Amino acid sequence: MWNFKCPITCNRDLSAPVEINSTQMMKVAMKFTLLLGLLTGPHTVFAQAAQEPPKPPDAIQKINVAEAMEKAQTDDSMSMVFVEQLGAAHATEAVPMLELKFERASSELDKAHIAAVLVRLGDKKDVYWDYLTPAVAKTIENDAPNFNAFRF
């Protein structure tokens, strides 16, 4: 058996049980809370109250549609970000430009993104639906397990 002695204040055996009443426990908890507050600083203690509430989705900064259309016309890898922004902004004026971009796109993934945005914007042409249908059918027919069934 280990024999621990308190080196500073007493020679009491520290492995023996100690009885503490609720008043003593409350004093220890208050001292610990005060020490923790002093160590972390008052700015972290009151940081929760000072934070402004998150903005609702309608208050998200509006994009400049003309600028996004200009940047989406390019054929570089970043242009797909602007294509998605146009779809999120419901910029129907971008439909003709996106139709041309769909025809120019060489990557299947880029074509899928553009087709999805065009469908979201309300383009009724069968070309975009026909492009997206095989990918959706492949996903539906996949027998991969549902990840939600394995939550802990």
C-alpha cells in the first residue's frame, strides 16, 4: 500500500479518506472558480454575453451577380465556385451564360455542377435532366449502408 504524506502543511496520511462537509466543498468550489476566472481573464468569462447572435440566412451578404457571372465564364477551376454562387442567389439572368458554359465544359464533374445549377434556376431543357439522371440512378441503386443507421 502506498503511503502519501502531505509535505507542506502536515504529516497526515493523504491516502486515508477525508470527510468534507458541504460548506467546505462549496468554499473549495468557489475558490476554484475564482482562480479559474482570474487565470483565464474576464474577457473569456463574459465572452458568451458579448457575442452577437448569428445572422439568419436571409441576412447573408448578397453577391454581385454581374461580377459572379464574369468570373463564372472563365474555364479555370475557381469558376465553379461562382457557378454555385449564382445558383444560390437564384440569378436567372445567368442561365444563357451557364448553358454555354455547360457546352464548353470538359470535366464530367463540372458539367454535373452546371447542370444542377441550371435545374435549380428553372431551366426546363431535357439535356440537363438527362445528364443528371444516370448519376442519381447510380446513387439510388447503390447498396451502401445508410450512415445514419450507425450513429452512436
